[in-house]
Amino acid sequence: MSAAAAFRRDPISYLRTEFRRQGGVFTLPDAVLCVADPAIAQEVLRDPEHHYGELSGFFQTSFGNLGPRTVQSTIGKQARQLLRPQIAEPATVRKALAPLGGEAAGWPTAGPVLAYEFFRQALLSEASPLHLHEVLRSMVTDGMVMLTGPIPVRLRRSFLRQRMLRLVEREIRRRQSGARIDSVDLLDLLIQAAPEACAEAIAEIYLLLFRSVTSAVGFTLGWALWLAGRWERITDLPPAWVVKESQRLFPTAWMFSRTGAREHTLGTRRVGVGDRVRVCPYLIHRHPQCWDEPDMFRPERWSGAPHYAFMPFGSGPFACTGASLVQAFAEAALHVFTEDLRFSVVRSGERPLVSALLVPPRFWLRLDPA
Ligand code: HEM
């Protein structure tokens, strides 16, 4: 089998083998450099000499980079502020979790659904058109869990994505021409922060943020429950340790990239203008020189100081602005699970589903009152 086919078939096994064979920086089948060495990853992400440019790749759209940088930073900060108040109340977390009670619930889809219900008001105001609400909900239940699968399934997802983008663009234009909504939502925030941007570019960034808030957050919680639900001593431990340890073993953002803007070297490798470099938190988080028993679930390891080889949200100037929010949400949800309920994982797959995100295998949770 060719290297490209082996990577496509099982990216995680491929990466682990190449890391063992070649070390901290190696070339992927598509000729892109993969960085698994934490010090070199920090050099790439902090990028003090601007080898990779001065704008965030997160805001790259088909219509150019939504910028300038001040606009990007404002969007990140305001999005976090908009979403954060939802978490403060444990009662809100309980309410969002309530529909999952009793019967075993199907994951990983339950994660994004739960996150969507939780942040719904902030994502899209109630006063927005009903069909837009409906398509967002379909994206969560049907459109995002896996980007792989049989061709009809992929076609349906691609169709859903296009439909969502068109409806969001229409809503942006409606609001730009003066339509009022009842309370500020994520879409409003983008329209106000980037008045120069076209509706199509704003819609793409909205979709990306929507996915971060629903899929990435939901899968992060899914991983924590999948690991914790098979572990007997779970109620004795602070949820913060469990969440961190599950992000270490299964970072939902398992690989993210940079594009060279100036020639430079990384370790012994040359990076030219336009060359892609991928940082791989999955391998960094299991680096045998940085972690004891790297493949073991050991939440106690988080009793100490933060770890330099831990980067589930990136690092440096473009690190995720939602990191503290995600952590708070996952901890609050896990706290409710461990305090109010007894939960265990029943009927589970063993292998992650690998797409743009690292998705937990299919599993069911048995939930009983404590
Ligand atoms: C588990 C959930 C999430 C994960 C794993 C995640 C991961 C990441 C990562 C790895 C980056 C950096 C990408 C890079 O360096 O190229 C990033 C950037 C970003 N994330 Fe998140 N994210 C999550 C949730 C969120 C949420 C809820 C928000 C909403 C506030 C958010 C907003 C952003 C923004 C605005 C950026 C770009 C930051 C900048 O360049 O200034 N993310 N995210």
C-alpha cells in the first residue's frame, strides 16, 4: 500500500509509526512537514520572527483573510464574552443535560446536540427565520459528526453546508438592511465587528465558529465521558483534571497548519514560502520524553503545574480564544454528571473517528440517579 493510502486509511496509526521511525519532524505523504516535537511546535506557533505571517489562519475564507488583526482579536474576545455567561449557573447545565437522563444516550452526536442546546440563544437569536434555525439544528445532528462516509452521505452533508451558508448570507443581508433582532447573537457580533467584509466571508467564519462551539466542544465533552465512564475512581477526582487528561489523549483539534511566509529552517528541514507545516498535538501529547506512560489515562498527572507539551488549543498569538470557556463548560458538565448521576459507558467502539476533528467512537451512556 502506498504511504498516501496508508495515511488516508488510518491517519493516527500512520503518524505514530512515522514518529517512531523518524522522530519529531517528518514529511507527510502530501509533502507537508508534520511537527511532533513540542519545542519546535512552540517555535512555529509563537513565531516571533513572523515566518508564517501576521494574520490568523482561523479567519482565512474563500474570499481572503477576514482582517485586519485587530478585527480578528475583537471577534475572538467578544465571542467568548457572549458565550461565557451561559456557563455561570450550574442550574443551566443541569437543564441542558436533562433530556439525556434515564435511557442510554447515543454519542458522539449527543455532545454537539448538548452544546448546541446549551449555547443556542447566543448562537442565533430567537427572532431569526425559522428555516435558519432548522438548518442549524440539522447541521448539528446530521452534518458535522463525520466528514467521511459513503458518497450519498457526504453529498448530503456538503448540500447541508451549502444551504446553511446561503441562508446565513441571506440573514446577514437582512440584518445589514436594518432588520431588528431581540438580543445580540454571534452573527450580529460578526456583522458589527467586520463591517467591510462581504456576507459570504462572514457566513464562512460564522460556520467555523458555530462548529467550534457545537462540534469541537461537544466532542471534547464526549471524550471526557468516554474515558471517565470506564474508570471507577472518577467521582474522587476534580473534573478539571479529567477534562485535561482527555484533551491530552484525544485533542479534538489533533492537527492544525501554518503556511510559510518567509524562508527558514525547522530543526534540520527547510521551509519555503507557501510551504505547509502541520503541528500535531496528538503526537506531542504522547511524546515519550515529555510524559510518563503517555498512552495511559492518568488524571492525577494534572495535580501539578501546567505542562509545556500540552496544546489542545494551540499556543502563542493565535491560540484559541475559547479555551477557558471550553474548559469551564466541560468541567461544569462533568461535575453535573458525577454529582447528580451515576454514569457508565455501555456498548462502545474503540477507535476514534478521524476527520478535521478527532471524534469519539460511537458509544452509549447509561445514566442513573446517584
Ligand atoms: C473544544 C473546542 C475547541 C477547540 C479544540 C479549539 C481549538 C482551536 C485551535 C487549536 C485554535 C488555533 C488554531 C491555529 O493555531 O491555527 C483555535 C483558534 C480559535 N478559536 Fe478555538 N477551539 C475550540 C472552541 C472554540 C470556541 C468555543 C470559540 C469561541 C469563542 C473559539 C474561538 C476561536 C478563535 C476566534 C480562534 C482564532 C484565534 C485567533 O487567531 O485570534 N474556539 N481554536
